[in-house]
Amino acid sequence: MQTTSDEILIGRIAKGDRLAMQVLYARHHVKVFRFVLRLVRNEATAEDLISEVFLDVWRQAGKFEGRSAATTWILAIARFKALSALRKRPEQELDEEAAEAIPDQSDDPETATAKKDKSEALRRCLQGLSAEHREIVDLVYYHEKSVEEVAAIVGIPEATVKTRMFYARKKLSELLKAQGIDRGWP
Amino acid sequence: MAVTVTETPSEREQIEMLLPWHAVGTLSPDEAQRVEHALAGDPELARQFELVREELGGTIHVNETLGAPSARAMDTLFKRIEAEAPRKHHVAAVSLSERLSGWLASVSPRSLAYAAAAAVLALVLQAAVITAIMVPPNGSNGERGGYVTASAPATDTGSFAMVQFAPQANAAEIAAFLKANKLSIVDGPNAAGFFKLRVAVTALPKEALAQAVRRLQQDKAVGFIATVE
């Protein structure tokens, strides 16, 4: 069965079609929510933000020119909203969250590996990456965005996208090493 | 010895940086082929690609265990959409004729809307051409002001009113109203469906403008009209 493309839906939304809005929301809200949640690390805030994101989609649909995929456009809006929300949060709150997310490095390697197998350690370290690195890893691996699309969403040159991803992966290896898992790279 | 693309360090680094996108399948066919070729000839790169694939699986797992938003998010969204004013046309990027025909399409049959928009546009262009011919040159050196159509964004000279045409007014009536009263549309419609009209090319005294607007209000094509200070 052929589904209506996002671009067609947005065209209908621009004309005030609420059903098209429901379809677009149903299609993308979970991934957008997860993208935002990974940035703001607070479910209630993330829920509020996705309402804001899709309200912007509703309002701005007429300006969507289809130069990029609809999801790229929506994620760019989501990122902007998430970063704006983060800027409004007290620094102390952010520090506490960052501290919680950083893998516990006080365990010796044996204890760490005993606690978690390699896959779990990897997931834990993925969550311990900085917001900048989490963002790019998620966009590439989970949201399946190309170099060009990540550049459009994050607002950085394509070359920077590649190097940022490279350093995010490098940081991930360092975090794993601190957990007692040496991947032999870099 | 076979020469592979990975023998140049910078090329190898470039390939290395592309591995995440290759794992997801978001490279162009050419790039993907380039990476595949490099992977085939470089065991260390191939080992690194396996690490990338592990990261890919881990990232998907982390995200998939994040859950989904509650229905509250959707309720909030659609309540806010309901509360929004009816969808207005994308005003900024369209011409006056498009705006006018769009507005007319919302109040009368589409065919009439096109006809009326064309008629009004013809009228304002005609007015502009006549003005350009008839108005004597200004300035001490005899230079004439630039060509300005009556449908251009409002210059600040003249007297203006905001009008909302009657919902039942058809295109012919609106065109006749504009022509009979020598009016030109300079802007609109705004979100509430108002157009800005140039009532006179000179700045009329307040009372004279109010009187003119009261007279225009009598026309059946007019729903509401008010002076603009």
C-alpha cells in the first residue's frame, strides 16, 4: 500500500487540513519525542516540547519548500525548541543531570565488566556522551540522517558533521575503556 | 602490488569518517561503493566497521527503550490548533493578485475569484499607467518619480481605509465597487480578511476621510470599513 508522502501531507496542512496534521503527528511524534528527550532528559519537558514542535509545523507548513526531507525540517525545529528549553533551565539542574549520566568510573575494570556485559556498557556509555555528541550519534544511527541532513539540522558544515561524529565515537571508546572495555580503537 | 584507495592516509581517514553512514545505508551509491572497496582491502578498517555496527545497534536500543509520549502531548497540540485562528493564506510570499484571488476564493466561487482578481489587477495597473503619464514631473530638475503601481506596498502618501468585503459580495460587485470609487488595494488581506484601500492619493483632512468612508460603507460590496490613521 502506498502511503501519502510527508511532503504532500505538509502541503495539505498548509491549507488547514487537520486530518493531515494527525497523520503526520502519528507518523513522527515518537521519534521526535525521543530526539528531544535525549537532549533535555526530562519526559514532561519533552512532551511539552513536541506539542510546541508540531504546533510550529502546523503554523509554518506554508513555508516548507521541500528542499529537505520533512523529517529533517521537523527535527531542526525540535532541536531549536530543545536547546531553547535547555537555556532556560537552571545550571544546577543541568549539572545534576550531567553527573547522573556520566558512567561511574570509580569501579575497577573487573567490577565494571562483572556488573554489565559489553552491550550494556556500550548503551550506558552512549548515554554518558555530551549532549553535542549524543545528538549527532542519534541523528546518524537512529534517525538515519545523511551527512547533508545532519548539517542542515544542526547548522554546521558537512565536514564538521563528519569530524564531530568521529570524535563522538572516539569519546565513546574512551568511556568504554574507563569501564574496562578496550575496543582497540582508536 | 595492488593499489587500494586506503593507501593514502587522508583518503583512509575520509573513509573512516564515512563508516557510520555506510552502516546505516545513507551514503550515495558512489560513496558506498568507495567504502565497500576500501573495506574489502583493509582488515583494520573492516574491524572498525564492526565497532560502528555495534554502536548502531546500541544507539537503536537506547532510543527504542525511551518509550513514547503520553496522549497528553497530542491533546495539548490539537487543542492549541483548534484555538488557532482559521488558516490564513501565506501572505508574505505571494503577490497582491494571488492574495486577492485567494481571499475571493474563500467567499465566492473560484471562477469568479480568478475573474475578479484579474479585473482588479487590470484596474490598478491601468490606474498606475495613467498616473505615470498624467502626473507632471516633480522636483526642480524635472525628474519624474519612479514607476509605482497602485498595488505596490503602501507608500505613505494618500488616505487609506481598511475594508472587509461582504461575504455575499461577488467578484463583479467588488470590482465595480473599486472602479466606481476610484479605489486601489495596496495591501492585504490580513488574517482577519481586511484589505488596505487607498481612498485618495492625497492626505485628506480627517473629517473628509471619515465622510468618504461613511459613503463607501453604504455599498453592498462592503462588510466593514474603517479609516486608517
